[in-house]
Amino acid sequence: MSLRNMTTTALLAALIAISGSFKIPGFIPGTEFQLSAPLAVAICAAYGFQRYFIAGVIASTLVLLLGTQTVLNVAIALLFRVVIGIVFYLGGTSLFVIVIAGPIASFIARLAFIGIIGQAGWVVIFAAIPGMIYTALAAWPLTLVLRRVRQTAERMLTNVV
């Protein structure tokens, strides 16, 4: 892996880790929205699954070491990342797929969470609906921004070298 790729991956990992610590409160307690979800979708769409997954693993390791997430949180986040990759693999990175990838991954991650804790089934799904909507609305604009950032950075680095 080149220095350029390592630097990009590290920056993406930092973005995922930091954005995961910011939450927008929902109207109902327990329905807060984590900003890392639409950013994760956008990173995968703009940089590809391999770089996104590696950055996500690094981010999860950091937040686990910092004590801001538990092993369960990290496992659910990894499942979310894998589902994003599967959705993009099956559907490509069109507008429609980018919009639905996050909610699908969130739904499946919540189902896994329900399976692990064994209770509160549809309450967990219901509480996630506002976040799924926010993710669907924010993923496309963030993807456009990250694609532009990637193109600009590549253009600048090409001119330097």
C-alpha cells in the first residue's frame, strides 16, 4: 500500500471515528441519529468497499481502544459495513442504491442486535427509523462532496508528482 493510500485511509478512518461520536437528537428518546452512517455510505460509494472497510476497521479499533464503544457496538458496525458492501456489489453506486444502502444496512444490523439481546424487537427497529431517513437523505449529497474531494485531491497530487 502506498503512502498516499495509507494517508487517505487514515483520514477516512478518522472521519468515521469522529463523526460516530456526534449524534443529532431525535424527537423521541432513543431515536438519535449518528452522523457516521451517511458518511460511511458516501465513503464506500466514493472510495470503494476495500478502502472503506479498512478505514472502518481502523475507526472501530480506535473507538474500542478509547472506550467510547463496546465490542457489541463494533460488531454491529462491522455488520453494517459488510451489508453496505453487499448492497453496492449487487446494485452498483447509482443514486437509488446510495439512498437505500444505509437504511438496509441499519435494518439488518438492528435485526442482528435484536438477535443478540433477544428482546425489544420492533422497538429497536422503530427507534432507528428517523436515523434511517436521515441517512437516506444525507448519503447522496455527502457522496457528491466526497467524490469531488477525491477528484480534486487526485488532480492536485498528479500535478505535484
